Amino acid sequence: MSKFLEAAQAVHSGDPNAADRLFPLVYDELRALASTHLAREKPGHTLQPTALVHEAYLRLLGDDESPTWNSRGHFFSAAAIAIRRILIDHARRKQSQKRGGDLARHDLDVVAAALPEPREDLLALDEALDRLKQIDSLAADVVQLLYFGGLTISEAAKVLEISPRTTRRRWAYARAWLRRELEQGEANSDA
């Protein structure tokens, strides 16, 4: 049995030191996953990869019921969901009127013209993903694992217990569906 599975089972059984043994085994991959997600965010994001990793790890272990992971892929799919939720919560807090609403934070030493355009609106993506889940929950799960979880097609197929070919088809469908939804949302907001 791998060190990961031993530590994961110890967490599940309630061993108070198991979380400390599990963290070093997954930290590097969680940090890479967090860095990937933050690279997709708008410039000037206030969350740092390390803070995102720690928050996600605490959420994974802090649920009321004790967590159960049967593989590394299963753990990282749960981590991807936790990271997505943290980023969504952060984006919502930033947009709320209580915290300044539409006001944007600008660093004076950064030239605005040099900044790249944001590649996506995370809140719009989250809303579109929720709508996709209503229509095709398997396709939404594939997006969760591949886009947010950073898993490969074969890893996602194992986690979902479907074939890699089905995973590829659902991924292609979900990307096209989400692209259409996001473009329609942009067109509606421009009008």
C-alpha cells in the first residue's frame, strides 16, 4: 500500500497525526494545481498559491464527516472542487458592494497597457458549469476533473469509472457547450 493511501486511511479512521503525514505527500501537486488556477485569474489577484493550498487542504480535512479517498486521483478531484469553491467565494467577496463592488484595485507601479486581458470570467464560468451540471452532470464532472483538477483524461476516466474515449467525448462536448454559454453571456452583457 502506498504512503498516500496509508495516510488517507489513517485520516479516515480519525488518527489525529495523519493529516500531518498526508500534507507533505500532496503539497507539491496541490501547489502546482493552485498555481495553474491562479495563472488563469485576472492580474492583481490577492490570493497566493500557498494560501490557496492551505485553505483547500483545511477544507478537505475540515468537513463534518471524515474524508474518504480511495486513490490519489480521487483526492485531487476533491482538491480541485475545493480550490474552485475557494476561488468562487473569493471572487464573490471581491464583487460584493460591501467590499467595494465594482471598484478595482490598481497598483501604481504597474502600467495598465502592459497587462494581458483576462482569459475568463470565473463567476460566469461557475454559473455556466452549474447550468451544465443540470443538463449533463457527467460532462460537468469531467470539466471539474480536467480543468479544475488538472487530471489527465485517463486519470479522470478512472475517477469517474468510465472509458477514456467517453471522457474525451464528454470533454469536447462540455468545452463547446461552455464556450457557447460564455459567449452568449458576453453578448448579453455588451447589449
